[in-house]
Amino acid sequence: MTNYNQLNWITSSEKNNEKFDIERSANGIDYAKIGEVKGSGNSIIQRKYRFDDLKLDDAPIHYYRLKQVDFDGQFEYSKIIAISQKTLDQISSVSKSGEIDDSPRFEWDEWISIQIV
């Protein structure tokens, strides 16, 4: 079976949330959209999401971020996660990207879990 990276995340609440674009980079700078997961619109309860990156390239490290997109086109980025394809022990967080409103439309839970399968 081919290896893949499984991304899991949870939201605490959502307002006007259309979708999540999943973006990946080989260098941590240049990102490309590799998938999309539908959002829950408006929610005050915890929601769980999952995306499986089945099309891994040969990069030794894959960087991921989520782009949460509202129905009106506004968006917000999650923190960046770096995954080494050699060992799960080498997962690390990289500095946060994007600007956050003073009154966020979206609340990220504190963690995004990654599983190398």
C-alpha cells in the first residue's frame, strides 16, 4: 500500500464557513492547493474534519496549512505543520501565516493531528 499523510482537525465554532482548502508545500514557502473539504457553515458545536493526502511527491518534508474560506470570500490560514516522511517524531510546527481579525469568524482548536500511514 502507498504511504499517505492523514490530516485531522477540529473546530470549536464556525461562522459563515464555506470550506477548507488544503495546501501543501515542499519548501514551506510556496503552497499549492491539493484538496478541499466542505465546511459546516454556521456551528456552535465542535466539528471534526479529515483529509488524506494520497498523492505524495518525493519531497523529504511536506508542509501543510489549511485555508478556511467564508461564503463571502474572506479567508484565514491555520498554523503550518511540517511532516518528515522518514519518521513521525520529526513533526514540528512552523510559524503561523496570514492575518487574523480582532473578531475572528472562525475558532481553530489548539491542535491539528497528522498521521503517516
